[in-house]
Amino acid sequence: MRRTDIKQELRTLIENENDLHVLEAIKTLLVKSSINPILKEKLASRALRAEEDIRTGRVYTREEIEKKLDNRLGL
């Protein structure tokens, strides 16, 4: 199915929809899918960096994290 076909089908479905909750859900979905491109790039970059850290063993054990947190909180 081509993009134009999908858009036309969506227009028809939305035009025929009377349930306000469904329309609000569609709107929320469309707004959230157009997330700020800069934010999207930052999130993708962080995810890739985290995967690289895991792959190369740059990780902490639970005990190490708890100790760091305790030290930071002065416990």
C-alpha cells in the first residue's frame, strides 16, 4: 500500500469516526510520533552509547551502584 493510499484511508476513517476518545487517541499518537528531531537524535545516541558500553563491559554491578548511591546521599 502506498503512502497516499494510507493517508486517504486514514482521512476517511477519521472523518467517519464519532467517538471523541478514539479521535483523541489518534491525535495523541500522531503528535507523539512527530517527536522533536533533536530529542529523537539525543535519545538514539544515548541508546547506541549504552549498547556500546554493555558490549565492551563498561557496566556496574548492583552492589557498585548501591555503594555509589549511598556515597552520594551520604549514607
